Amino acid sequence: MDAGLLLAFGLLAQGLGLSTGVPGPWRPSILFPWRRTPGLGRVRRAWVIPPISVSENHKRIPFPLVQIKSDKQPLGGVIYSIQGPGVDKEPRGVFSIDKFTGKVFLNAMLDREKTDRFRLRAFALDLGGSTLEDPTDLEIVVVDQNDNRPVFQQEVFNGRVLEGAAPGTFVMRAEATDADDPDTDNAALRYSILAQGSPEFFSIDERTGEIRTVQVGLDREVVAVYNLSLQVADMSGDGLTATASAIITLDDVNDNAPEFTRDQFFLEATEAVSGVDVGRLEVQDRDLPGSPNWVARFTILEGDPDGQFTVRTDPKTNEGVLSVVKPLDHESREHYQLRVSVQNEAPLQAPAPRTTWGQAMVNVHVQDINEAPLFHENPLRTSLAEGAAPGTPVATFSARDPDTQQLQRLSYSKDYDPEDWLQVDAATGRIQTQRVLSPASPFLKDGWYRAIILVSDDASPPRTATGTLSVEILEVNDHAPVLAPLAGSLCSEPARGSGLLLGATDEDLPPHGAPFHFQLSPRTPELAQNWSISQVNVSHARLRLRHRLPEGLHRLSLLLRDSGQPPQQREQPLNVSVCRCAADGACLPGAAALRGGGAGVSLGALLVVLGSVILLLLLILLVALLARCRRRSRDKGLLHGLQDDLRDNILNYDEQGGGEEDQDAYDLSQLRHPTELAALGGPLGRPPLRRDAPSGRLPGPLPRLLPASTADIAGFIRNGLEAADGDPSVPPYDTALIYDYEGDGSVAGTLSSILSSLGDEDQDYDYLQDWGPRFARLADMYGHQ
């Protein structure tokens, strides 16, 4: 008998839902697919096992699914095994097999939504481990159960539709999913609307979930938002269910025209002011606030021919704000009646009814106030000639009082006149000059002088107006042009060089300046025989030789004239040095000087300059000698007096003073530093009076500051001696060892430096002359003889 495999199915149809395609109760059967059938060819050996179906969520486990057998060995001689997902691969342990009987068991609950089928491999071996049959596939299909509810993709669906939409207008789509097998009724979904209020304006397609309008009458001003309760059910509407919400918002359309709250408004406005609000015009609109369907736009239809009013929209309240854009005049018109219309920013929908409240009458009463005077012309521009004399009329800056119903007097004054140039008549506004305006005034800008004039009425309180007076200072041609340069050099060969370039300047402003006219002086016509002059531009001309001239200085006279009215002209000298030159026309070095004898300066002028310099030097020398002699005489007088005082002191007091051994003649504490004296416990007050001091003398001055520079040392010493002579609290000046304390340092050098050199020839002691009479003898002994 050929080797074969017997496959027996154990099936519980009612409890497990297993199926082999054979109706009726389950009967195990043995198949021999490889057996020979008489009259047929050899059949290929292979296991052919139909799919095994098992329901998900089966709770009776373990449960035998199928039994496989091989007829090649008797019972107990075959070892069976299976492999694949659910056995030795994830999820492990779902299936198992009895290795001796070949029964396959279900060991865990199945979930089709996780794994809808398992493909295993079945093996048959003998007891020695040798293969008895070729491996075959074992497929287990998980049968779906309705164990999953449908789920909406959103808990809340939001949609929008215009108010007044026609029936059948698409609004939105509600969508749901079901995890069960889509090929079964377990996932056959049906949609419905559970609640939407009354009337029912919306419907839903039960298969697609599309929500549409079903009738007319959607009005945002009545109901702006609709809330629908949706349901979805599987099993074609008879199974498990889920719910969600749908919020439908109606978008606004301009189906309501704006309306004034009143047909007439009464307002008051003040005259002579602009840019002020007069009042508000209230309107109402049922459309969506803030949208173009709600925003109002106002138009003045009639009653304002001069455009003195305007109406703008308040963005918060949607009211019309009436304001004055041009000043009103009570004297000319006391009352205005304006017709104003209102409409939306967005156009009104055609079906919307028109309202009779879209227009209103606005009555404006103009209040009378004291108005400021008005200048007839402001700013006032006029002109005046440069250098106008005091008392010259400038202009009459008059004004009028707009308050014609009130008798008021006007007065004029200046507010800004930086040069105090103008004088204003307070009663008439007539302006004239009171001094000559300098052309160099910093307040003269581009030829214009600016002043501010005030005019005031005598009302209570008074009103004042400001006027600007601009005076153009007309340039007067009062300056002749000036030649520049006044001297130059020119090649003696007419064919060489480009000539001498001459220029001119003029202090006058255009049009009294350039272009300038250059010509040789008509008073010396012989110049034209040797020289020619040609215009280069409006401010320059070029001088040339007509033929060769001798080298040296040549004096010419030129006539310059400007373009003013009337023109100013000036005849000016020009010194030209004719020189020997190179091929390019440039003068050779020194050539013009040798030939010119002064390059444009006459011999007489040169002698005058030299004489002046010599005389100046002599005067300086004489002044220096006189000053030196006067100083020497004063120094000798001081020294003689000092010697007399020294002799008198010796005879009168028999005290020679000085010396380190003499500690009694004078108070030696004066030589000490003040801090050292305080450390020794000595008195810090003023020293005792000299014995030769007069009884009526006052105490001397306080100690003086040191000089700031060495140049002040002589004066410092001289002043010190005078102070010592007159101060009874210090020793006499001939006591050479006693001095006031002069501080820690001295800006002057010490006298010991006189002996610090190796020889007298290394020192310059002339500077001792500047130190006063005390050092005059030292200067005479050691200075240059």
C-alpha cells in the first residue's frame, strides 16, 4: 500500500463555527490521497488539507481543531509536529499538536482584528527521526464576529452654510469606521440624524454620511447655529451603534439694510473751527456685527454744497459721526439742513427688502463766537532794496474782523523781528524800517527776511491772529568786481604757453555779479599793441602777448565790469613778469626774477618796507636797554638800603644774629616744619612781635602760596621782603638764617648747585639777574662780564 496521510476532522459545527464544507454533524473521515485508483495514472504524493475555520473569541480552550494521520506506520509509530506563527513564532502558544495522535488543539482566544489567519507547517517522522511524509501546509482561518462598535472619526463635526441656502446644498460629511471584517455585515454601516430640532432643515445620506439642506428658510438672524445628533450602526443599521454631534453655523449674507433710529437729528456746531465732531447719527443693522454686511457707510446727499461737513463711521458702534472739515461762519449762514443716507459696505442681496429708514435729515445750528481777525493776505510777501534808509515804507499788513455784528477795534504788534528792523503802526498795520539792515545779518536767509506780525481785537477775551511777513531784500549793485590775481608771469614767446589766466570776484549777489567783462584800459590805448585779452567763461579771461616783448616786469591796467544794473566797473593794475621760458611755455627758474627786479614790487616800495623794518628793530632794542637800566638802578637802590639797614641793626641792637650757635636772638622754631613743631609740643599760634616793631602795627598777612613757574620767583622773593619789612611778627629781612616755611619742595633750584660743577665755565649764572636784588651781586660775580 502506498504511503499516505489520513486527515481526520473533528468539528463541532454549532459551538465552534468550524466548517469543512460538508453539511450535517461532524464525522471524522480518513483520506488516502496517494492511493492508486484502477485505470488512473500514479497520483503525486502530497498532503492536501483544506482551510480550517474557527471563530474568534472562542472561550472553550483547549479545543481540538483537526487530527492528521499517516498510514505508513502503525499507530504509535509516527511522531507529528507543527511549526509557524501561533506555535513557535509570535504569537506563541496559540496552537499545539499531540505528537503521537496528530490532534491539533486551540489553546487561546483568537482576535480576527489582530490576526485573521494562521499558516502552519505539519511534519510526520518515524520514531528514529526520519521523514515519513513531505511537510504540508495547514491554514487556519479566523471567522469574524461582530465584536467592534463603529467609531466616528470626530466627536464633533463642524460645518458652515450660507443663510438662505437652497435645498440640497451640501454642508459636510460625517465619517465613521468599524474594525470588523468589511466583507461582512459586521462592518456594514448606516448613518442617521437622531435629533436636530424643529423645523428639520438638514438630512444625512445613510450610506455616505453627507449632510445637506432639505428646505428653505435658513435665517442667521433667527438661528445662527444648529446642533445635530448623529448615529451610525453596523449590521446595516441593526447592530452596534455610536453617536456624534454636528454643529452647523450659518454664514451671514447682507439681507438686512441698515436703518437710522430716527428720521431727524438736531445738532449744534461752533463757528470758525474745523476738525471737530458735531454729533452722532445712530443706525441699526441685524446682520453680523463687524462684517462688511453690518458696517455702515454714510453719504451727505444734499445741504452741503461747499463740503464743510463729513460723516465717518465709528468702527465700534457703527454710528455715523458728523464733523466739520471747513470752518463755519455764523455771519454768513446760521443753519444747515443735511440729508444723509446710509448703506452697508457690502452690496445688499437682491431679495432683501428696501427700508424707508435708510435716509435722515440732520439739522445743524451754527453758534456765534468771537472770532480771531483775519489778514487780507497771509503770508504777505514784499520786496525792498538793499540798504534802505530808516523810515522806508515796507508794506501795510492789514486785517479784518469777521465778527461783523460786533463793533471791535484791531491793534497790530510785532511778535518776531530778530534784527529789530521794522516798526509797526498799532492802529493801521503800516510797516516801515527803523534802521538799516546789514547785508551780513544771520537772519537774512537766501535774500529773505522773515517777521511775525500779530493783530488782536478788543473783545473779552480778545482773539489774536498771526501773520507772516516775508521781505525780499533786493540786491543793489554797489560793488565793482575785483581782479585776481594781481600779478603773474608770461612767456616772452607768444607762441609758447597758454597765456595768463585772470579771474574776478564780486561781493554782490546775482544778477549783479558774473558774467564779468575784461578789457585793457581805454586810458592807455598803447597796451593793445602788445597785449590781447580774450574771454574764457563768465568769470575768467586769458591775457596773451601779441608779439615778443623784452623780459622783465610790465605794468598793465585792466578795466573790469560786472553785469549789474547799472553796471559797476573798476580799473585795476596788473603786474606781468615776462620771462624766458621752455618749450612748453613755463618760465625757467630764476629768469623772471633776474629780469623783473622784484616781481611786481617797485624799488621805492621796497626801500620803504626795509626802512620800516630797521626802524622797528631799533625801537625794540632801545626799549629793551631802557628796561634793563631801570631794573639795575632799582636793584642797586634796594641793596644800598639793605646795607644801611644792616648797619643800623648792628648799632641799635648789637645783635648780629645768625649762626647755628645763636639760639636766643630769634625764634628758631620758624625754621621747623609745622608738623614737627606740633610733635615737639610747641605753640602753633603766631610768633611774638619783633622788638623793633611799632606799637600800632597790625598782624601780617597769612603765608603765601608758592609761585606756579620759575619766571615768578623774583617777584615772589621781592614781595616776601616787602611783607617781612611790614610784618612785626617775623624777624627783619637782614636775618638771613630765618625764613618762613615754604613747603616740602621748591620749583626753583637750590643755591648749592652753584658749586656742583667742576668749573665756573660750565655754569651760566646770568639768570640770577631775574631773581631780584638779593642775587644781583652773585650775578655780577659769576655772570658773563
